[in-house]
Amino acid sequence: MNIKKNDTVYILKGKNAGKSGKVLKVDTKLNKAVISGVNQYKKAVKPKKEGEKGQFVTISRPLDLSNVILVCPRCGKHARVGHRVEGKNKERYCKKCKATI
């Protein structure tokens, strides 16, 4: 998996193209990720108890992972991710600056 939780990503396609945000959750089966501050929608919530008011809640919906690319923490550019084995550890690295992510 190229993108994991707490990574910073850049949006390539869709109505949020050009924005970036932090990954909150990744669903590997559906190949989607929830990103903070991106792809937000308002949802009406009914009151649960008597006397409580209904309200609108803003939620972030998942984006497809094919529409996002990882932002390298070292060089700050969005770049493809490579995988290499260093000793017994498998690690991800930035294809532009070769830094370990």
C-alpha cells in the first residue's frame, strides 16, 4: 500500500483537485481514503431526545486512492512512492529525492 494513515496527500482529480490534507482512514478493500478537510458534505441529523434541536453536521466522504498522490515529508513535493528492502525492513521512499518516508 502506497498511502497509509497520517500521510499528507495531494488531490489530483475531482472537485477538490489541487488541495492537500492528512489521511484519517484508509480502506484497502474498497481502495478509498478519508482525508481531513477534503470532500466534505453536510448531513442533516434529527434530534434524538425531546427538546433537542436537529442540526447539520459536516462529514468527510472517502476518495478513491487513484485520485491522490503522496506528498514527500522531506522535499515537500508530490511524488510517486517506491518500495525497497533495507536489511529485514521493507520501507517506502520518495522517487524524486530518494528519502525514506
